[in-house]
Amino acid sequence: MSKPQTLSVKVLIRDRQGRYLLIKRSMSSKANAGKWDFPGGKVDPGEDFEEALIREVAEETGLTISLHRQMGKIKAELAHKIITYVMMEGRVESGQVLLSSEHDEYAWVKDAEICSMNLVEQFRVFAEGLGNKIK
């Protein structure tokens, strides 16, 4: 029996100093509690993935962003489903970080520091190769 598949979008939001925004999932989160994550989330049925990403970022961080390019894809097979993540690069257009109740902390970090964070597991390999993806 095949597992259901879902699409999720994540964004590496870069600031003017070249740092990336990571957000820490709350300890009450159903999945990956207390782990660092990239902003983003699920794409609703019929929703454009870029619109979904901009919506998710606004909900999670209070920021308005612009999307610049795709940085890769990740496929994660979980016990009950398969998730395909589209990883985008974005920039802050306006706002200040104001976290939703789903997250406890945020940090702006250099790409080399991301791997030392307690990152959600499925993003670790992507983060390890991040330096090669930045131009």
C-alpha cells in the first residue's frame, strides 16, 4: 500500500548581512518539538506553492517576503506519509519578526552555523550543502 504524499514549501530568508532566519518549533509541537526549522509549511489543495509560502511566512513570522529562486527539493519518508519540500530563497520586504504560538524562538544565523543548530532532521543534509547553493 502506498503512502499519501504531501507538498510543503520552506524558505531560506536572507537578511542584508547574509544571515538566514531559523525558527524554533514550540515544545508543544506534534512533530519536531524544540527543533530549529525554516519558515514555511503545507500547501493547501489548489493553492499556488509561492502564495502558500508567502502566507505561511506571514503567519509564522509576521514578515512580508519576496521569493527569488528555488534552492532545491527534499523528499522525506515518514511512517505514515511522504513529504516533498520545495526549498526557496527569499528576502524580507517589510515587518519585524513576531512569532506565532507554534514557535518559541528565532535566530538569524550564517550558513556555516545552521548545521550546529538542533535542526529538523530532514533538512540537515540540505543545510550541509548550503554553502554550495549560495551564489
